[in-house]
Amino acid sequence: MSAFLKFALAMDWISAQLGKIGAWAVLAAALISAGNAFVRYGLDFSSNAWLEIQWYLFAATVMLGASLVLKLNEHVRVDIIYGKLKGHGPVYVDLFGLIFFLLPVMGLLFWLTFPFFLGMLRSGEMSGNIGGLIRWPAALMMPVGFAAVFLQGVAEVIKRIAYLRGLIEMDTHYE
């Protein structure tokens, strides 16, 4: 197996692990939301930290789960032409979209969000709300998520080229 395919398989595994973290973040957010509602309305006590941790977890859900969605081929696509293509046609459309749209956009977003995260980390920026949390953990989710989608995009390019060359089997059925 080539080093490229090993990278693609490793990235598939990493995306699956990030997706698991994202899934647990959904559960944690739901439990915190329910607990916060109970404490707020049942015991007349509340903290802004409980509200903020929910959106931190939402950021983790979205940003860490995105690369898994790409790996599983469950992302949104425009199906006007795509669904009518037969044979290798959809794979070529995927390659075009991955190379000319996904990778440049994810690279740009990583490039823009990493300094944003570093600024928050260095300054120790805190929420303006009383009892609020530090902000850098939520900001960290952006460059991590964009980097993961970028790397998973590279893995998808590798897998599609390997499929076109007859090196691997791939399910080309798209819904």
C-alpha cells in the first residue's frame, strides 16, 4: 500500500475519532442544557458559564464532526448534474470540487482562524458576561475543524485517484 493510501486511511481514522468527540459533545450539551434549565427554573440559580459551555460544545460538535461527514460522503451537494452522471463521472466531479473548492476554502479559513485563536490564547480573553468562561477553547475549534476537513479532503482526493487507477474499491453510489 502506498504512503498516500496509508495517509488516507490514517486520516479516515482521525476523522472518525473527531466525530466521536463531536457526538459526545452533543450529549454533553443536551445534558448541560437540561440541567441548566432544571437549576434555573427549579432552584432559581443560574450561571453564564453553563450557557457558554453549551455553545462551546456546539462549536466542538460542528467543527469536529465536519471531517467525518466528508469521510462518510454525507455532505451537501448540488444534485442538478451530479445525480445524472454515470460511471466515473461523479468521481471526476468530486475531484474537481475537492481540489478547486474545498481545499482552497478550508486552507483559507484555517489561515484566517489560527491567528484569531492565537490572539485569544495569548491574551487570555474572557467572556464579557459575569461568570463567563475563557474564549480560546471555542476559538480553537475553528482552526482544528478547518484543518481536519482540509486533511480529510486531501484523503478523499487520494482515495478517488486510487479508485480511478483501479487500486481500491469505492462505493460510488451517491444519494
